Amino acid sequence: MGYTEEDLKEDLKGKEYEFGFVTEIESDKAPKGLNEDIIRLISEKKNEPEWLLEFRLNAFEHWQTMTEPEWAHVKYPKPDFQDLHYYAAPKQKKQVESLDEIDPELRKTMDKLGISIEEQKRLSGVAVDFVMDSVSVATSFKDKLAELGIIFCSFSEAVQEHPELVRKHMGTVVPSTDNFYAALNSAVFTDGSFCYIPKGVKCPMELSTYFRINEANTGQFERTLVVADEGSYVSYLEGCTAPMRDENQLHAAVVELIALDDAEIKYSTVQNWYPGDENGKGGIYNFVTKRGICERNAKISWTQVETGSAVTWKYPSCILKGDNSVGEFYSVAVTNNYQQADTGTKMIHIGKNTNSTIISKGISAGKSQNSYRGLVKINKNAANARNFSQCDSLLMTDTSGAHTFPYIEIENSTAKVEHEATTSKIGEDQIFYCLQRGIDEEKAISLIVNGYAKEVLNKLPMEFAVEAQKLLAISLEGSVG
Amino acid sequence: MISINDLKAEIDGKEILRGINLDVKAGEVHAIMGPNGSGKSTLASVLAGREDYEVTGGTVDFDGEDLLDMDPEERAREGLFLAFQYPVEIPGVSNMNFLKAALEEVHAHKNLDPLSAKDFLARVREKSALVELDSKLTNRSVNEGFSGGEKKRNEIFQMAMLEPKLAILDETDSGLDIDALRIVANGVNKLKSEKNATIVVTHYQRLLDYIVPDYVHVLYNGRIVKSGTKELALELEEKGYDWIKQEVDV
């Protein structure tokens, strides 16, 4: 018997643990700073075609003319964009071919949440792509999906293997000049995930990406592009974690969803970036542009559970271009300590008989600020458009804040738009009622909060719903006052 | 079962309980009556451990343990149950989930094995029948959208599920029509045994037609000023509370 690939894997596994894979992970970093040379370096490192370099340089040129937006209800020291590394890749990249070999610390985190990657892998319904810092490290189940013609791989790989698809769709939903952070991302993005579902194919498993920022002083700029061809269906999950660090780290992602005629995309996020400590020190700045476009009879659902990040600025949106298309946004956003979140959605109705639903549940604890900001726009040709919005806020403390900023623009008189909003404070009565039945305070809060967020949690795929419930409980530990 | 000695408590600096003495033994039903503002509900809340009240004196022995030293959830796990005057709504949390969480805690506290899903469901069926609670209500969110009568029945249903040693019914008759009153009282009577005890807190005598007490105590101005048997309740019904007030205030 010769030395097989399996033996090699075993040997490598041992080695990586020996050298302390987590804490001392060596990485290949570009020097700090942002300029044309850095962008050329990234493009070269990734062996990109000329058109992509052009795309980056155009975005960078435009970005330099832009200023950071200040309209959101958040306050933070502006990042120094010249003081960041724009490229960091784990050095052992090539050796990591099995999910078993990935960052034990992350796996510990996952274990705490009850969803180890190993477990995920075993759940035949989930395929995982894993992006650490800037580079996608491993994608499972690729072969299985390939049989159906489904492409699910890292963005870099898609650029190499499917350049025509990437070129055709990239930047069509979120143009490189769209906003400050999207432009920055377009200039310096380093990896992300790509997914293509062919005509008429229903993807038989949940596709899942885990994003992780590991290195200090790096920004993470990943792109996700999901294309669902005519009549296809895909459910896509995205999870995010980062280690605890004292300094603020920047995460500026772009997600583009394209649902062609009769296609459906369900996009679920559990965002648990490091939120900073209880004094508001450290944590991730999460400035993300997510948008999807629906062609005729298509449907896009965004479901998000946001518990992490020091500052969140994020509005997953739907452009309902095709007639009869449907957009949905279900969100639970929890802020604690000094976290700030300004999040919501935009529903742009262009086609006739388009329909959108917005359910937003904010939970504010500690001294945090939690804002819902949403736009419902009915264009003049969007006859019989419908929207229903419900924005609820739950306050856990007297020192936290909840805000709602709904914007409604209607240019067609046949539109029907409904908006409901409530704000309530978690009741001491509710907690005492639970205590009197033998349920301790922590469990009581978890019960009450999960009940409050149930409408949204129910929209998550099973595996994620369990994780999300535990996350809500962890984020709010000891937070009533 | 429970032995209350010279219990004093205040809220926001105002003394409400001014030295309560009460002994309740296993198998007994005690009624606590009194005019509005006499401290009846305060007594129930203090025994359950509500934090708004500050205990300023006295002791309470609960089955050999110092009740006042326990957290509210510990008191519940040790078998003290309070049927609330105003049951609280918890939107999005099903009655079933709520009770399952509560039972898990009680079982863990007593080092018992957790109830299997099958046994739990069987118990739900059995106990909901006891208080004639519609099975649909057991799946709805806790008390949300329940009528006044349904809320009170739900309290007794929870009591049946948790099988407490000592149940304190705080104005359980308030807001009930005569049919609902009968159903609730029937439930309480069926749960009575030699091993548990009940304290019924009420303003009116009519509940005591259905739940017959062994002893009746009259609470006035933070003290128990008169004790007797069920005849005392009838006397109160007839004469009102004024004669007691006069007796005490003189």
C-alpha cells in the first residue's frame, strides 16, 4: 500500500494543530494603504483578467470623488482607509482542503452555538463555502452540485472558471459607483462566493457561506453573486464571525442577487460579527450593500438575524422589475451595550402587480441605538402594487433607543401600501411571571425575545433557526434594566 | 407547610404588611379576605418573591426552609405556585413551550428525569380536561387574546401541570362569571390532596361557596385581625367589612 491522499491529509492535520493553527496563523498580507498599485497587486495576485482590473480601477477612481455617507443614525470615528491592509490570505491556503482542518477556534465558536462545521457537513442538506479574511478556503459538496449544473464556488474561482457569467452579471444590481462602501468594495474586493443555478433546477440543498475576519488591521471586502436562472430555486445561508479585538475592523461587502423569470432566491443571514466589549471598545464596522433584482414572476426573500457588529449600516433591498414579482424582508436586529444598527430595506416596485412584505423586529438593550430605515417606492408603471410593512421595537432598558424611519414614495394611484409600527418595553411583569413558574431570568428573556421575534425566526431554515435562537439569548445575557 | 411569623413588608417606603402571622398545614385550605387595600395581594406577592416589595421583618418557613432567602424561581421550583390576579401575556411563546420550560426547571431542581414528549402531552391532555380548557388554547401564545375567564382557567391549568405543594390563588374569582367560577373552583378542588395546601385570597365570599375553606382570616391594615371557620366568611358577606374595621380601629 502506498502513501495515499488520505494519509497526507492526516499528516497535515496533525501538523497544523502542532503549530497552533488559530492564534498564530501566518498570513500573506499586502502593505497597508490604498492606491492604484495595491489594486493592481490584488488583481495580479488573483491572476485576474484585464476587464476585472478595469472594473476595479474605475470603481477606485469614482470612490476617490465620494464622501462617506452620514445620514444614518449612527456615530463612529471614521475609519482611516489608508491604515488598513486590503489583502490578507492565510498562507497554508493550499493545504486546507478539508473542512476538518479549519480554524479550531471558529469551530469552538460554532460548537458553542451548536452547529459545528462537521455537523454542517454531515447534514446532507448544507453545502458550505468558507471565507477567512479575504480568501475562500474551502467549499464542500461541489461535485454533488456540479451534477445538477449548479456552480457554487469562491468568487476568485468563478472569475477563473466562469468568467463569462461573472462578467455578465457582476455590478448589474449594485453598480460599482452605487455608494461609498460599494465603490470601495468594487475596487478592493478579494473574494467571496459565487452561485449559479441553471434553468429549471431546484437546488436540493441549502448553500451556505461562512465569513470570518481573522487578521488584525484588515478590512474584509467580499462579494457574493447569486444568479438563479429561469424557473430555478435556491436557498442561500450566510454566517459571519470574527474574533475579539480591541480595534475596530471594517467589513464592507456587496451582495447581488439576480432572480430571472419565475426564479426564487431565499437569502438568510445570521450576522454575528464581534460587537465590541461592554464599554463599546472594538468591534466590526459592518457597512454592507445587499440588493436583488426580480424579473417576471420572480421572488426574493431576505431574512436576517443581526446580533453582531459595533456599527451596522445595511439595507437588503429588492428591485421588483418584472411583473408579478415578489420581494420579502424579514429582520431581527439586536443591539446591546454600545452597539448601533441602522438597518432596513428598500422595496422598489417597477413591474405591475408586484408585491412586497417587510417585517422588522428591533431589540435594543444596554445603551445601544437600533434604527429601522426603509423605503417603499412604487413607480408610475407599477399598477396594483402592494406593500405591507410592520416594524416593531422592543426596549430592554431605559437607556437604549429604538427609532423608525419609514420612507414611502408612491407614483401610481392603484398602489396599496400599509405600514404598522409598535414600540414596547420588555415587561418586568412578564419576567416575574416566568420566574414564578420556575424559569430563571436568563431563560425568561430568551423565551420572551424569541417569542417576539418568532415571525422572522420561522422564516429561517431549520439549522439556522436553532443557531439564531441561541444567538439572541447569548447577545442579551443579563441585559434587562 | 408554611409558617409565617410577624412578616412585615413595605413598598416605596410605605408599610403594607405590619406583622402577619399564619400557619398553613398540608391538606388545608385557608381563605384570606379583607377590604380593598388591606394588603391581601401584597401578601401573595411577597410570598412569591416579587422584588418591588421590601421585607422589613419577620420570617417565613416553607417546608423547613427559609422562604425569604430564596429567589422567586427557587420558591416556584420548591413548589410554591401563585395564580395571578392579572395573568401576563407573552406574545409568540406558546403555552406548551412555556409549560415545558417550566416543568424542565422543576424536574431538574428535584433531580428528576425530564418528562418525555409523550408523557408531557399526556399530562397536558389530562390536566386541560380538568379545567375544561380548549385544547386550541394550549397551543396559543401564553394568555394572548384570551378572555378573562380563559386566563384564569389557564392559571389553574398551569397549577395542575406543575403540581405545587402550596398554591396561592390571588383574586382568582375577579372578572369571572358564575360558570367560569364553577369550572375554576372544580379544578382547584380536584387538585386538592393531603399533601398540598391552598391559600385563597379573595374579596368576596362567593368563591368560597365552591372552594370550601377550613379556615378564614380577615386581613385589615396589614394585619390578620380575625380568624375563624367558613361561617366567618358568611358573616362578612352579610355585614360587610365595616364592623371589623370598627372593632379594630376602636
